[in-house]
Amino acid sequence: MSYLELPLERFLEILAAREPVPGGGGAAAVSVALGAALAAMAARYSDRHLDDADELARKADDVRATVQSLIEKDAAAYSKVLEIYRSDERSQLSEALSKAADVPLSIVIAGAEVSELGVSIAEHGNPNLRGDAVTAVLLAESGARAAGLLMNLNLDLAHIEDERRARCRDCVGVAERARQRVLAGTMGTAE
């Protein structure tokens, strides 16, 4: 049974248990998926305000489907790292950590995309759903930031410096700017 098929209460119990997976990557993916779901809902209610409301909802649904699959992929990738840590065969550790860094990077990219969708919906969509669109941005930005941290930690442990770090930094920056923009428009502050 996949994590997504579990009742929320059970998933949270598993997340809180003294088990390494699911962990931060799965939680970050859930955060981005929740943001995408809210963005899709807010877009659907904005069909009278946005000419491209259906397209925005479809994009949010697509990102949600993608990031939902990353919950399982993150657990599998990190399980492989743990397997190697427990074994005497450490020669494959760097490669496993590198592969484990790919999943959080995908979460970061999805979080940036959801953040941008949420800004558009918050600024031009149905004003009654503005709070939901802003919440979508906040969840997506939080998930992107957390996943970016995890990706960098994996690369640090593997002693890898590559283009993924710059891509991650760029996408987290997109999500952060989206957060600042919607909060400035909602609360009069960028914090």
C-alpha cells in the first residue's frame, strides 16, 4: 500500500514513528501537493475572473500528480542510502546519495511551479479564494525550501558539487519571491 492510500492520521503516525522513512522528503512532497491541490481548487472557482482558469487548474493537477509520486520515490531512494550505510559496502554510497538528491530537486522544481501558479490565482482570481491561493503559495514554498535543504545535505554527504545546486537555488528563489509577493499583497508585509 502506498503512503497516499493511507488515511491521513495513519500517514502522520508513520511519519512520527522511529523509522527513517517516510521523512522530510515525503513531508516536503506532501506540502507541495497540498499547495497544488489548493491552487487547482482556487483556479476552478476563478473561471469568471481568469480566462485561463481551466488551464491553471490543469497545470496544478499535473504538478500535484507528479509530486505525489515523489513521496514513494523519496522513501525508496533514501532506503537505498540506509541499506548501504548498514552494509560494509560503502563504495556505492556517493552514487546512492546522488540519486537520493534527485528526488528532492524534483520536489523543489514542483514547489516553484505551484508557487507561481498560486501567485497568478491570488492576484487575478476569485477574491473569495485569495486566502486559498496564498496558502497554496506558502505550502509550496515551504515544501520547496525543505526539499532544497535535503537535496543539498545529500550532495554534501556525497561531496558532490554540480549544477543541481544552482537549479535548486534558482527554484527556491522563485518560490520565495512568490511568497513575498502574495504576502505583500495580503498583509502589507513581505515577511
